[in-house]
Amino acid sequence: MQEPSLNTCDLLILEYSLLYKQGNFDRCVNPQLLNKSLQVIYKIIMMWDMTQLGSMMASAMFVWAIFQQWFPEELSKLIEKYIRRVVSFMNPYITISFHEYQGDEYERSKAYKAIERYLSSNSSNGVKRLKANVIKNSKFRSVFLSMEDYEEVIDEFQGMTIWWSSSKIIPQHRALITYNDGDEKRYYQLTCHRKHRDAITKVYVPHVLDEGEAIAKKTRQRKLYTNGKGTSWSHIIFDHPSTFDTLAMHPEKKKDILNDLTSFIKSKDYYKKVGKSWKRGYLLYGPPGTGKSSMIAAMANLLDYDIYDLELTSVNDNTDLRKLLIHTSSKSIIVIEDIDCSLDLTGERKEIKKGKNTEEEKNLVHKKEKVKKKKGSEVTLSGLLNFIDGLWSACGSERLIVFTTNHIEKLDPALIRRGRMDKHIELSFCCFETFKVLAKNYLDIESHDLFPSISRLLEETNMSPADVAENLMPKSADIKNAESCLKDLIKALENVKEETRLKAAEEELSDQVLSDSGDEDSKDTEEESSDSGDEDSSEGED
């Protein structure tokens, strides 16, 4: 085999050196030069005896093992330090890392999210492994593509070549704060030539962030989040049709709520001026079927906010509750439905106010603690109050906190006081104004001869808007006559009225029976007392 001449090796080294000094690093990796280099390396290896090559490798491994075993750690670090300096000096490229979570911050980096969206529009051409997500909203439907971990994509910008790679760090031990599933810390790494440093940091990176935010606005979908066991949120796309136009409510009350919401989203500077977090609390209370959930959906659609449906019974303790709050986004609605049923949060402070230390009360508190442990949640009223308006509630802005309940009287006054629940909204039984909204929505009519009868019956009975809407819906596809639906509603209202009358009569009769029974008992008691008195007087005479 012909040995490679020294002239060939020298020429290759000279060619690489000239390219390096001229800064033409892109040419260093051209196929022709690489092919020539590989041929020379192959010929040199083939010249060696494979036995000698094996001995050399074994000797090198032995020397390396001795070096690691006997050399002082300080010397090893010093050698490693200088090796890194040499490599860094010889390496013409720089890298910039964008981590999903920066330092001790608990919220995802805005830069990371913007880069993720930007790369999604540029990664489908040069990446072999992609993650796909279908985006569907009222405007369009498309597929969102992003690159998998450890993939790389090349971007061209104003004559510069930029390499983007996606990677993650998996810690050997569980971190104190759970960043995401598996405690994995993801990051994007930008690699470019060092001569483009200023252009990259001052022009390209701001361009990427702006483009990412623009893509986010274009592809935004409202999401409905829920929590499971632990401190993570899962979500689905929120596509609820409820709006304030379709909401069955008295027009004056609806207008008041709309004005309040509109004022809130425009009051960022005002909240900063008065020194308060930019958030607002709403308490929705009333009987079942009065539209509390529909009201929340209408709020989200009006403001274009995400919804976080918090299930308190799935939260382990106050610490996990705080972590869940940290992982909510701005421009969102945090909802706790049926808060009077979620946990026993009603009696803690009332017992303290009474100041009684009887054995019976101590046993009652002990039983409540056992119930909490059985439920698997140790969230306290104090923890929930701190969640609403404590120090940690300021880690985010432009939020609504909404509580719903069927029994407002069961809630602790500290939980619903003004400043925590700023606006109390009562959603009561259906009135005539509410009925007219339902008639317009379901039957597309604004007046009818039967309206006066319905108005009179609604004043005399209590029927929820949900029940009224059910009676206004056609029972089959063949029946679409508005008059027949209105007659069904009148019949249902009359039945409710009659049931209410009979129930009231039964209660009155029951009260009368109890009253008569009480009178007879008192009369018997008086007679017994009289007889006893007579006997005592007789004994006295004897």
C-alpha cells in the first residue's frame, strides 16, 4: 500500500491553517476537503500493524486510569481548566442557552416559550423527529410542529447561519421544586460564529422573540386546566359557546357585570398606583341551575382568558396549593366550584371566636382532622386565604378568582369578605326579563300572547333558568312550534305552583299538629302538678 507522503499531510494542515486564519470556517467542512482528510487518515491507520494499534490503545487506557487514580483532584481540575481554554480559543463558535426555567424562578421563561413557537415554524424542513399538535379554533385549523429533544435545526438570517438544538437535563436526584414531569429541565441552545455575536444578540434574538409572540397570538387557543394528585396541571382546549349575549340574566345586572370586567382589564396602572395586585375576586352564589358555570364560560370568552378549574380535594397541602398557583398563567380565571362542598373550610375560625374548650368541641375538631386525612387533603382555611390574596398571589397579573356556591351562609366570612371576593353576584330563580332572553335564544321570539301568563306564573313560583330552558326546547325534531313550547312551560310552572302549595299546606298541618301536641302535653303537665299539689296538702292535714 502506498504510504501518504508528508507533502500531502503538510498541504492539508497548511490548507486548514489558512482557512482558519482567514475566518472561512464554513469552507473547513466542505465535502471535498473532508473526503481528502478522511482518505489520508485511513491510509495512515492501514499502515499500522493492528497488534501495535491494540497495544497502544491498551497502554493509553492504562495511563488514563493511573492518571485518574493517583493525580491530585486539584491538578486534574487545573489541567481540565486549561484544556477547556485551549479548546475555547480554537473553537470559532459561541453558544447561547435559553432555559425553560431560569435560576430559582418557578414560572416558564417567556423567551423559551417564544423560541419554541418560532422554531415550530422553521423546524419541519430540516428535522427528522417532530412532535405534532393539532390547533383548532374559530379562525383556522392547522398542525403545530415542534422538534423533539436532542434535535437540531438550521436557521438563516441576513447572511448568518444559526444552529438551534433542543435538549434537556435530567437530575440524578429529585429537585425540591417540581418544574415539570420528571423534573426535567429543558433548554434551547443557539450556536453561531463568534464574529456575528453583536448581530445575534442585538438583532436576531429580538427578532426571534417578536416573531414567537406574533405566532402565539395568531395560534392562541383558550385552555381549560384541571389539577390531579400533585402539583401539575393538565388541560384540554376550551371551546364553550356561552357568551354574555346568550346568558340568561336580567339586562341591568348583565350590564353591571360587563362594565366591571371591562374596567378591570383597563386598570393595570390604577392597581399599580394603589399598591394592589392586578386581580379581582367574584363570588357567584344561588340555587342550582341558575347559570354560574355559564357565567364563568362567558367571562373567559369575553376576556380571552384561560380557565384553571381547581379541585381542592386533590391538593395534598398548602404547599402544593401554592405551587399550583405559581404554575398558573396571567390572563386567566382561577375557579373553585361549590367551595362549600370542596373542603371543611367553614368552621375553623368560628370555633376560635367562641373560645370554648369543652370536651365535646375538642372531639369534634379531632373528627374533622380525621376526615381531612381520609380525603387525602390537608388544605386549611388559612392556606386558601393566602392563596387568594397573600404574598404569593402577586406572582402573576390580570387574574380573576371565582368561587361558586349554592349556600353562601355556610362560608366563613373571612373567605368572602370584600377585598378577597370583590364582587358578590347573586344568580337567582328565573324572572320575566331572564325568560325573555331564553325565549329569544331558544325560540327566536321577542313577544307572544302567552307572555303575560308566563310573567304572572314566574312571579308566583320559583323555577331555575335551566328548568325554564329545558321546557322551551322542542321535545322532538317534528315539534318546532313556539306556542307549543310556551304551553309546555306554562304547564310546568303551574305544576310547580301546585306542588309548592301542597308542600306549604303539609308543613302548616305538621306545625299545627306539633302545636296541638305541645298544648296537650302542657295541659297534662299542669293537671299532674295540680294533683300532686292536692296530695301534698292532704298529707299536710293528716
